[in-house]
Amino acid sequence: QVQLVESGGGLVQPGGSLRLSCATSGISFSIYGMGWYRQGPGKQRELVAAITSDGSTNYADSVKGRFTISRDNVEKTAYLQMNSLKPEDTAVYYCNAQVIARRRYDYWGQGTQVTVSS
């Protein structure tokens, strides 16, 4: 059974930091690309950051220089370090794992709420 479990969300003041974790089980983690998405109130889900199986990363323009995605293949966990948080970063953050091997495998976590407010 595949599971992606996000943690680390919460309430933080503007300018603060949070570190999200996505613990996985049931997948060969090292071959999967991992991504963090978010969906703010009244908005569509958007890609925040992604990391390939070989460690290449890409970021949404809105978070470049503030967020860092990383992965630990031993712990089978992906991380999103979020610094200099802004109120517009408020959203539910979702972890995604995907790989194409004969067919596309695509899994999602349940989401974790991040609220940036004073």
C-alpha cells in the first residue's frame, strides 16, 4: 500500500520559516520524482517545487530564493524548507510522487495546512 504523509505545516508569522516533510512508504522512492504543490483559498493547485530522482530541482518563480526542496533516499522522505514566508504562501501543501515505468505512477499525500499570518 502506497502512502505519502505530509507533516510540518502550521501557523507562522510573515518572515518566518517552516519545514515540511513527506514520508513515503510502499514505493521505490529513489526512482520517483517528488514534488510539492499547493492550493490556496479559491485558487487552483500549483506546482511549488520539484526534485528529480537524480536531484535536479525546479521552483515556481514565486518561491525561488525562499524555498528549498530536498530528498533523503535512505529515509524515503522529501522535504520543503520554506523561509521568508509571506501571507500569499498560505495554502494546503501537497506532496506528489511520480514516475513513468511502462505506465505513469502518480501518488498524492493528504495535504498539510500552512497559514502565514500575523
